[in-house]
Amino acid sequence: MKQVKIDQEECIGCETCVEICPDVFAFDAGLNKAYVTNPEGVEQKCVEESIGSCPVSCIIIEEV
Ligand code: SF4
């Protein structure tokens, strides 16, 4: 099974993924970083778009 993850060490908090795909990503204002709310939402088209749009390429799809 595949899941989507964010490498929070690398995330610069640009919020692009949250804007593109709010069903899967959310923003932690305290940490100034995005996080995944729905790892199983990996098949959604907006996840692919977010991966392509992340400026630091820190959105990852993992086989679990
Ligand atoms: S697009 Fe990338 S850098 Fe921007 S908030 Fe999302 S995970 Fe972080």
C-alpha cells in the first residue's frame, strides 16, 4: 500500500501543497510546516500536482 508523507525537515512552509490539495495536506502555523492529514489520499490527482509543485521536493510517496 502506498502512503504520502512530508519530510518536515525539508519543508519550507510555502503552503503550496495545502492550497493545491487541502483534503490531504494541512498547515501547522506553529511549526510553519505542512503535514499530511490523509496519507491514504495518495491516489488523488492533486497529490501528484503537489509533488510536482513543491519547491524543495519534500513530498514523498512510500510503500508501506
Ligand atoms: S509544497 Fe513542499 S515546501 Fe511547500 S508547504 Fe508543501 S511540503 Fe512544504
